[in-house]
Amino acid sequence: MKKLNVGLIGYGFMGRTHSNAFRKVNNFFDLPYQPVLKAICARDGGKAKAFAERWGYESVETDWRRLIERDDIDLIDIATPNNTHAEIAIAAAKAGKMIMCEKPLSMDGKEGEKMVQVIKKAGVPNMVWYNYRRVPAVTLAKQLIDEGRLGRIFHYRAKFLQDWTISKDLPQGGAALWRLDVKAAGSGVTGDLLAHCIDTAIWLNGSIGSVTAMTETFIKERKHNLTGKVEKVGIDDACAFLARFNNGSLATFESTRYARGHKALYTFEINGENASIAWDLHDLHRLQYFDYRDEGRVRGWRSIHVTDGDQPYMKNWWVPGLQIGYEHTFIHQVADFLEGLDNKKPAHPDFRDALETQYVCDAVLKSAKTRKWEKVSKLK
Ligand code: SOE
């Protein structure tokens, strides 16, 4: 097994999910590479050191440029706020490093295009952490669709609902709350939550051609953690949009951080000519499936408990019937990335795939302003 030295930038929530994945992947998957937690980089040296001790990183850097210069780093993992992805990824690619980048790829499509160009030129393996594709039940949905079981697709319906920003006293900005600061995040729920829904949707149902959207910012001003001043809120707190897929199907997407009672309710349902499927993150190991071709007397929605060895990823885990969770999706992502390095079948979503999601986000945010249907830019 070849060693693959990882340099992680950022130690927040995502730094933890990624580190856990790098640490565990070889315990469960037979792979050509073994990730080595070589260095963690963050501006706050004390916090980075504490993170290194907890997760087993061998060294600490406080300047990401220095990390990228290091000869002993093979892969740069970007787990920092959205406004830093482009600069770091471009520098890492130019230095010949492999890159795994947290979602969304960039602040907008224009920035994403630059990243894709540089990555292509550098020819370095790359991936974006849209982890929900690798929930076994979601991967099973992909298999069923690709096998043609649903037939022609008519409808795609997705939601991602949260409730953690309802309080008007919650500040914006800074380490824990940069998702509320438009300068760091680029957008609100569109780039943070709908981007997940869009990534899964494109993967399952193909490209989106046009959208019409509405957004709202319910709390207009919040204290900024970095300036101490009350400042305008620039993010979308909620967003709903209609979409037309290029395969002719119609879609609705909705996301908000103001759905009291919902913490991370990502759901989707797809209705085809022969069959429908539905999935719910709060019950992530189950896939709901209805097949019209079943014998009429016993026809109905089946709740498939996706935990058996012949279902995606599950042979690598426990015994049939025992389920896995959120953190495993990141482990699957690393496993597929490492596998793809040797078999020359790069894992997805790569930067280019993530750019397509960015184009949809751009069209959604534009439509919310123009109040018109907007075309989604096509990938070149
Ligand atoms: C926001 O609360 C968030 O953590 C997103 O940033 C993640 O991408 C999503 O998976 C869960 O919610």
C-alpha cells in the first residue's frame, strides 16, 4: 500500500469529518493507498496544535502557502470558508498537489471556471466533498435509475430544511458563523444547502436547463463578530425554486434555515413512469421505492433497509441489518477517490461537476433578483 500524505487546511466541522474519513478508510476498505495525516494548517496555531493532537496529525502549519510548498505533502484538503477555496485550490494545483475541496466549489461560477481551468492544466486528481451521493441508499437510488427501473422521469422534488438561524440575536461572521456572512460564504442556503440538493439531482437526473427562484432574508441586520458592528445581512435565509431538467422533467427545490423543528431535513422524491423513489436524511439508511409493475394485490411503497452486503458500500461494514451513518459518507468518498487514482477512473464529483452545480446556484440567485426564468450556463 502506497502512502499518501494529507495536508488539511481548516479544523472546523468539516475538518473533523474529513480527518475521520482519512483515518478510518483503510480499516474498512482494501485500497492501493493509505492516507497519512501529515499536517494540519490553520491561522490559530494553538487551536491547530490541539486539533493535531486529537486527530493524530504529525505537524502543524499556520500559513497555507507554506503547507503547499512542502515536498512531503501529496494532497491538499480544503475545509475552509468558501471565499478561500479558489486561491488555495489554484495554488495547490500549480504546485502539483491532488486536491479535495469542501463544497460549494467556489463563490460563484466565474470563480469556479478559473479553478477548473487551472486544475485541468495541472492534471491533478481532484474532488469536491458533496458527500450525500455516497449515502448507500442514495447510491442505490442512482443504480435503480441507471437500470431504467423508473422509466421516463416526470418529477424531482428536493428540500433541505434547518432552523438554526431563527434567533435575531445570532451574530454573523467569524469562525463558527461565517456561513451567515456573505463575504465569506458567497450566498446563504443556496450555496450551503441547495448546492447539495442540486449536486444529487444532477447526478441522478441529469442537467438542469432553466430555473425560476425566490429568496428571502428574514433577519436583515446582525452584529458582525469580526467588526463588532451591526451590519446588513447579505445572504439568502430561504430559497425556493422551480426547475426544468433537460430530460423534460419538472422540479421543485426548497431550502431554509427558518423551518422550526427541522435540523437537517434533506429529502428528495423522484416520480417516474414505472416507479418512484424517496429518501430522507433523517432516516438515511432507508430508500422508499414504489414499483407500479408489482402484482396489484401487493403493490405499495417498500421501505428498503439498505444494510446488506449486495447493497452499495455495505459489504465493507458490519453484518446485514446493522446500519451506518453520516460520517461514513465521507469515508466512502475517500475510498472512491483513492481507488480512482490507480484504476484511472477518477471519482466524482470532480471540480468540473461541481462547477455545473455552481452554474445552477448562479442562475437561481439571478432569477431571485430578475424575477424571471433564467437559463443555466452550460459546461464547456
Ligand atoms: C450547514 O449547517 C451544514 O453544516 C452544511 O454546511 C453542510 O454542508 C450540510 O451537510 C449540513 O449542514
